[in-house]
Amino acid sequence: MPSRTPRTLLTALAALTLLTAGPAFAAPAPEARAAAAAWDTDRAAAAYAVNPAAVTASGSENADTSPGRAFDGNGSTRWSSDFSDTAWIRVDLGSTIRVDRVVLDWEAAYGKRYVLEASKNGTDWTPFFTETAGTGGSVTAHTYPQEVTARYVRLRGVERATPYGYSLWSMRIYGGEPAPASTTRTNLALNHPAYANYYQHAGNSPAFVTDGGRPADLKADISRWSSDWNANRWVSVDLGAPSTIDSVDLYWEAAYAVDYELQVSDDNRTWRTVHRPSAAEVASRRADVKSPGEAVGRHDAIRLPQPVTGRYVRMLGKERRSFYNPAPATAQFGYSLYEFEVWGTGGSATAAYPALPGEQSGSYRTTFFDDFTAPALDRNKWRVVRTGTEMGSVNGEAQAYVDSTDNIRTENGALVLSAKHCKGCTRAGGATYDFTSGRIDTHTRFDFTYGKVSARMKLPVGDGFWPAFWLLGSDVDDPSVGWPSSGETDIMENIGYADWTSTALHGPGYSADGNIGARQVYPGGGRADEWHTYAVEWTPTTMRFFVDDRLVQETTRNKLESTRGQWVFGHNQYVILNLALGGAYPAGWNKVTTPYWGLPQSSVDRIAAGGVRAEVDWVRVEQKG
């Protein structure tokens, strides 16, 4: 996790992620399943009512495990298929709805690989969720930001996890019929597409602001959009056609906007502000500071002075509410909105989410390459990063990054990043450091979107040595974006262990300790201090990580957004190479606290003796087009 984020914020973000991340859990006991099903039925946005008689399947294990049992609302009954990898279960919803999520509660005989598909006619099917490494338990597959409007939904098996069939305690489908065009005053936003610049995780996507669900007390943690922790965040609704709008209802959770603008647009680009709270309202809302446990939401019923026209309606946040954390200290989180209702006439049920990017065509060609054969670092290709200038101290690491040939140099056709020790010798960013090291990147020299990124490297082995080869979103320094909304792609990290390295993705809802990552162990007794090639293939739909051409992690946009959070890898990133010392990631494994966090005395002695270094033979970026 070689991020730019301070450790205190990393800890908070990790805690949030652990509460909301999507790993599967063991199948619950029958009484727990029944309780969970009852709780879910009481939610403001309940599962779409399904007639069990409208459920069909490729087959069933016996009469007591017929397909309707997965939709009967009884958490102790189940559908169990025949013993075939290609078994399927299909439901006719009776009408066409916008599906926002499907929840699968697996019995012990679960699917390892399977596909969820949608159809309007029961014949032509479109996949909207693909699982390639299922672990059973309860799985929630969110559809946002895909367009999934269907009368029929099917689970199609590809590979079973056990010798038995596929077995589901329940399959719940959430969604509703989109509001049609209307000549009488109605909520034109109901079950229409909604968008946001950022959201906290898959369970708080903008799709929830139009699903018709909100708790009566405006306090419960259900069916809501929640932004990340930034003031400049918005959520919008597509009404489908030009409309005449006379009022808007915003049902806020406790994290409401103190100040905001209500805007309309004809083209989703040019916005006109039609409402903003008065100065007195803003002052009153700003003064309403409570602890998170005491705070409740609010209902803003906005009657416009005169009707306005537009197809798109947006809430643009300007100032977030403050909370005691605890008193007298305060903290601010994101914006959180249960429901966004737009009242008027017009609209159209044909409003749809746009198609997501597909794979690129063409062949790969090299667009960046450095084999470090020049007598010194090529600064037309690389920027030297310094602590206290280009970056601050992060992750509790012990080193200062400096611009010195003692730490960054070319030698025998390789880049060398060296660690040095001198107690109290280095001042950087207002702090004193006992260690120096090297970090370089391609920011402002070569920022790019999509491609194969690879490097041949040899790493130091020893507790707390933390070399990394990674990509960071080019907008990370934009205060309206920041980390992890910028995205981070860790192609290779090593924290001093000889036999393994790790890969990871960081973004909203999957950052810090909750990242989407994998650990790879070298086959055949290989070691990190030998030469190996580390790579990622980054496409509009997938991230594939390799070590010596061996696939070690594959994460699709579909799986990531369906289960974890927003895909933030559709824009420029840049390459980073660095050698860190100690800090959060090593300490999490080696549990060392002295003399430095994650860096034991034996490693300090090795740095002082010289020779702790990461070597890079070459770096290459290949792109299509």
C-alpha cells in the first residue's frame, strides 16, 4: 500500500472499508437466515415481490428443493439443482423493472463460477455479473453503473464448488419500474438512472437515491447514496426527457449538506442553479452539531418559486455537516442522501445508463521505455520525488526521500535505489530523519491511460525493506479528488520476505487494509532478491497482474463495481519506483515497533553497513492505438 495518504486517515478508511467490503461469509444457521430475511423484508426498499410459481430451473435435486423455494421468503428452505455445472434458475418478474442488485444466499453447495443475466423477453440474455472465484456465503451483486432493465433474471452456473448441485437458500432481486412519461404531477425520478462523481462503496452507490426507499426516522443505515469525504460532491438524476419541474424532495441521512445548489440541465453538461438554501438556513444547519449517534437526517421540501424545465437534476454539495467527534472536537464525513424525488410532468421511462467502455482494438506498441544505460537518471523521463517538496511523510515510514546519487543512480545498466542511515542527519518537511532513500516517478513526463506496464527488478530481503513498483492516479494532488478516489495500482510490493510479493488495487470502498489484492509465492524456491519481471495489463475492463508472465491476480471492472466500489481506473496514472523503510504494511506483518515501526534493529544495522538497495533493469509501457 505505498499510498500518499497519512496513516491516521488510512486507519479510518480501513475501518470503513472493513465494515462494507464484500468478501463472502460462511452460510448462516437457519435461525440466522430467517432473521436476516425478516429484517430485509422490513427495509424501506424491500426485495421485489416474486411469485414462486414464476420460477423455473434446469432441474432440482428432489421435490423438496424445487426452484420456487429460493423465492418463498423462508430462510430455511432452498433450491438445489441437479448435479450439473451448467444448471440454471430463472425468474419471471411479471413486469420490466430496473434491477439495482441481486442477493444470493448460498447453502454449502455453492457456485465457484456463475453468471447473472437479464432479459426482456426470456430468450435474449445479457450478463451483468460474472463470478470466477466464488466462495459461497451471502453475495450481493450491485448493477450500478450498468443498465439492467429486465423482466427475467437468470443465474447460470458455469462450475460448481462441490460434487453436488448449486444450492440457494434465497435469491432476492431489488429494483422497481421506472417512472413513465406523465402529464400529471408525479415523482419523475423514481427508479431512474442516477449518477455521482464519487461514492463511498458499492452499497452506497447513487442508484439508491431513486429506488423509493427511505426509513421513516431518517436515521437507519439503509438504501442511500453516500459520497466520499469531500465537500465538492454531487448526485444527479436523469428524468429521460425534458420535464417541467415544480418541486424537489431531498431525504437526507444525518450526514446532510449544510449548503448546496439544486441545478437543472438539458444536456448533462451545462447546469443552471434553481435553488440554494438562504443564509439563515445555512447558519441554522451549520449550528446543528451532534455526535454521530445522536444525529438524524432531515427532509428538504423545496417548492420552486416557479416551474423550471430540464431533463437532468443535480444536488451539488458546497458544505458538509459537522459532528462532535467527540465534543468539543468536530469532524466532517461525506454527503448521504436516502432519496432524491423530482416532482412535475414530462419525463420518460426510456432513460438508461450509457454503455460501459469495452476492450480496445489494435496491437500493443511500446510508448515508454528506459533500460537505465545512460550514465545518470534520465530526467526527461523521470521526476525525482523529495519528502517535504513533492510529497509528505506517509504510512509511518522511517525514510526521507532525497535527490542524491547516494540514493538514486544508474550503475551497470540498472537503476539503483539505495537506503542510507545517519541518525538525525536529514531535515525534510519540518521533520528529522535517520534514513534516506530514493523515489522516482513519471508524473508530468509520462502520464497515460491503459496499457501493459512491466519492469525487471531485484529486491532487498530483510524485515521492513519495502520496495514498490506501482501506478498512481494523476489527479491525486487535486484537492477535490485526493486518495483513494484517484486510484492506485500496486504492481509489486515486497516487505522484506524472500518468498513472496503482493499486488493490489485501491479506490473508494477498497483502500488501505481493505484493498483488492493478492499475494504470490515464487514457484520452485524462487526469491525476491533474484531478477524477476513484474507487470500489469490495464484495460478498460480488467486489471491482470503477472510475475514472470504468470498470472497472479485478475480483477474485472464488473466484479469490482458489483461488489466493492467505484472503478477509478479510466483516467491517467503514472509509474512510481521507490524503496521505503518500515511503516504500516511491514509492521502489519512483522509486528516490529522498535527501534522503528516495522523496522527491527537487525535491518537498521544492515542499512548502516550499506548494500540495501532495489535494482531495476528496465521499465516498459506498451499501449494500443
